Amino acid sequence: MPPAIRRALRDIALNRFLNAVTVVTITLAVIFAGAFGLFFYNVNGLFLDWQRGIRMMVYLEDGISDAQRLDLKFRIKTIAGVAEAVYISRAEALETLKTQLQQQSGVLDHLRGNPLPDAFELTFRPTAHEGPGRLDRIAAEIEALPEVGQVLYAQQWLQRFSTIFNLFKLVGYGLGGIFGLAAILIVANTIRLMIYNRRDEIEIMRLVGAADGFINAPFYICAMLLGAVGSLLGLTILLALYSGISRQIQQSLYGALPTMSFFPWYWCIGILIAGMLVGALGCLVSMKQYLKA
Amino acid sequence: MRAPGVTSVNGDSGALIRLFHVSKRFGKKTALTDISLDVAPNEFLFVTGPSGAGKSTLLRLLYLAESTTEGQILIDGVNLARVQRRGIPSLRRKFGIVFQDYKLIPSKTVFDNVALVLEARGVRQRLIQKKVGAMLRMVEMGDRGDALPPSLSGGEQQRVAVARAVIGDPKIILADEPTGSLDAAAAEAIFGLLRHFHQRGATVIVATHDIELIKASQERVICLEGGRLQPLPELGARTSHAPRN
Ligand SMILES: Nc1ncnc2c1ncn2[C@@H]1O[C@H](COP(=O)(O)OP(=O)(O)OP(=O)(O)O)[C@@H](O)[C@H]1O
Ligand SMILES: [Mg+2]
């Protein structure tokens, strides 16, 4: 075993309580930030599903020729964000309306002719929902076309939701940042105490010609190990909590939320690496302090 | 021996260690005053003088545990004033130091204390095992490798300190009272070891007030008193204190 790792393990063994507290802190940080992230991750998926389901109705002016219509369809489809434009003729629309109204369809019999306009039903790519007002701009662009009468879409509730969601995301990032910072400071404090316990030894190492890297390596290894163990523990507990909670939700909603899922494996690895980074940063902070003192 | 009154720090005198009008003050307390001194490669030098004369301070200046207040020091052609913080480890690796207070790490075994020097130099574990084992046998601590320093006698700790100082095959050995806690026989053993490495090419500087040891040897002696270089006191039985070279 390389001496640096041996020294790091010995340091951890010598400061068991301190290191346990540090690991628990990192674990809690990962659980809290992770729970938030998991919520965000799933709601985001749900949100994207909803957005993908958004339809925009583009009603056409009367008396448009087939050629004009084809041309219009082409122009609408070239607008960035538009995925598909399906033509619904006024006759089709009336049929649909009739089946929807069923018994009450008699009301329609009194109509003279068909009052419904021809229309395109648009669906969007996910990118069309990025940023506030993207749909509004697309709608405005389409509405400006001469053949188009009216454009209708469910923008209001979606936008409100998107605002809340973005706010939520912001809070999530903020909380994540605070938890991360707290974890860094806890690690820094732990390493500082370890350095303090070893100050005589460090001084002697310096005197016999040990370079900073040689002296610091065990502390960095120790800090990154704490970060890794903490985040691994946090992820494991989070996974256990998630499985329990998601099973309950699925049962109570009879599978109405089919998109619930845990972080994909590469997120987990990312969280693990983030934990180690937190450890390394904490170590860096205390090293800088120690060297200044 | 060259006259201490060197005129230029840059002159190539062939000296390995060169002090040029060096003074050291701790606040108002003056520890060393206007010391000029050359030490040739492979020289064996005693620094003597009463307690508080500045012997330890003089040695500490050489490996940059302290920096000079005035004057300049050249080690192996390197002006210590120009050594950056990053350069200190490689400077110190030129030295093997026996500290007056041993400076053994109490939580590490005797073996690990000595091995540390080699580990810091990136020597492979297999080689470390071999070299440290041999060195501990050389200072007759071969069976105490697993002991912790606080459980050793003063003399034993001193022998471990010497082992650690010489294990890295240093160019310069600085020994601050290396025989302070030893009886005459053990002291002679330690000196045998220092001479051994001296013969293998190391430059050795020993700070001591053990007059008997100095009397028994033919090496060059300088004397400090109140932080100043003094003419040598009469050493009695010593047949000749004429420096070699
Ligand atoms: N870090 C320091 N701060 C203040 N004064 C110091 C410091 N180091 C040494 N001194 C003073 O400098 C003087 C020389 O000390 P030094 O340790 O070099 O003496 P020495 O010759 O090695 O003595 P001894 O034989 O007792 O070891 C002493 O008066 C000491 O008090
Ligand atoms: Mg001294």
C-alpha cells in the first residue's frame, strides 16, 4: 500500500469520531440535496411530457385554396420548434365535435352549414418550451401570416407552472449550493483538526526535506475518501427512501405517474465525484489556512 | 582552512558552505554577529562554545529553519536568500540533521521514523525495508524497530536520530549535540558512524560542548561565544588543532 494511503487510513482510524461526524454530515447533505434533485428530476420529466403534449390550434381564414394551404403548412413547419402540423378540415372538426357531444349533438342540427374553420393542429419539439415566452413568440409569428385567423393554445397555466417550476429549480440550486458549502466547511474543519493534531509531525517532515505534496497527499486522500463514503451512503439511503416512497405513490395513484424514476447511473457517479470534489475543496481550504498561519 | 574574511560571496572558493558576514537577531536578542566562515567539501568541522553561544542557531540558518538577519549564506553554490518556499525541500535533502532535541515523531515506530526520509524521496518500499533495517542494525537498534520513541532511553533516541540523519546519504551532515545523552562508549560509537559517512564523502558539522570528544579528534574546530567567532580556547591535551586542508 502506498505510504500516503496508509497514512490517510491511519489518520481516519485515529480520529474515528470526527470522521464519522463528517461522513454523516456529507451523507445528510447528499440526502437533502438529492431528495430535492430527485423531485426536480421527476417533475421535470413530467413537465416535459406535458409540454410535449401541448397542442396549438391554428385556425385558417375562409376561402383558402389547397395550394395556399400546402404552402402555409410548409411555412409553419419551418418555424423553429414546431414538430408537426396536422390539417383538420372543418368537416372533420364538426364530426369530432358531434361525437364529443353525443346525445346533445342534436343542437348542431339546427346549424346552417358548418361554422367551424379549417385548422392546423401543431405539436412542438421539447426545445420550443425553453425559456419563457417561446410559445408566445411562435404563436405571434404564425398569427402574422395572412392566411391565419386565430391561434389558440393553453399558454397561461403552463406559463404559471413553468414560472413556479423555475423558482423551484432556483431554490433547489440554492439549497444544493448551501449544502455543498456546508459540507466543504465541515470537511475543512475536520482536516484542520487533523493537521493540528499532526503539526509537530508535519514540521518534522518538513525539516527532513518532505515536499508539500508528500505532506498534503494523505490529507487530500482522507478528505476525498470522506466525501466518497458520505455521498455513497447518502445515495444508498436516498435510493432506499425513494423505493419506499415511490411504491406508495404508485399504489395510491394507480400508476397515474408512470415517469417516476431514480437518478440514472451517470448522475449517481456524478454525485459521487461531486462528493470527492467537496472533500478535496474542504481540504484545500484548510491547507490554505494552515500554510498562511 | 580559508581565512574567514572572504571578500565576495560570489567568488568560487570551492567551499561547499559559505557564510558571509552573517548576523541573526531574534527581536532585540542577538544570537549571531558577523559570522564569516567557509566549509570545504568533505570537511569535518566542530562548532563549540558555551550554552547559548549560537551553535544551534548557526546550524538552523544553514537549512533555512531560520533566515539570516544580515549577510549571506551559500550552500553548494546556492544563495539561501534566493531559495523560494518551494525550493526548501530540495535544499533540506542535501542535509542529514541530528536535532538537539532529536525531533522523532512520537506516534511513529522507530522504523517508520527512519523510513520517513526515504518515503519523502519516493524510494520504493522494498528498498526502504532493506536500507532501514541495515541502518538500524548499524546503530545497534536492529531489534527496536517496532518501538515507539517515547519508550526509548535518551541514548537510544539519539541513535535513532542519527540513523534518520544519515539514511538518505546526505551531502552534508549537521549534528547538534549528537552525543549529549550518551556515555563515552556510546558517544564514540556515534562518532564512528559520523566518521564512516565522512569517509564516504559527506561533509560533517558537529555542534557540541563535549571537550573530551574534540580533544580526542584532529578535526577543525571553531568556537562561538556570545554569537561571535572566537579564537580557540586552549584545549590542553589536544596535540594539534591546526585545521586540515
Ligand atoms: N527562536 C528564538 N527566539 C528567540 N531567541 C532565540 C531563538 N533561538 C535561539 N535564541 C537565542 O539565541 C541564542 C543562541 O541560541 P542557540 O540555541 O543557538 O544556542 P546554543 O549554542 O545552541 O546553546 P546550547 O549549547 O545550549 O544548545 C540564545 O540566547 C537563545 O536564547
Ligand atoms: Mg544548541
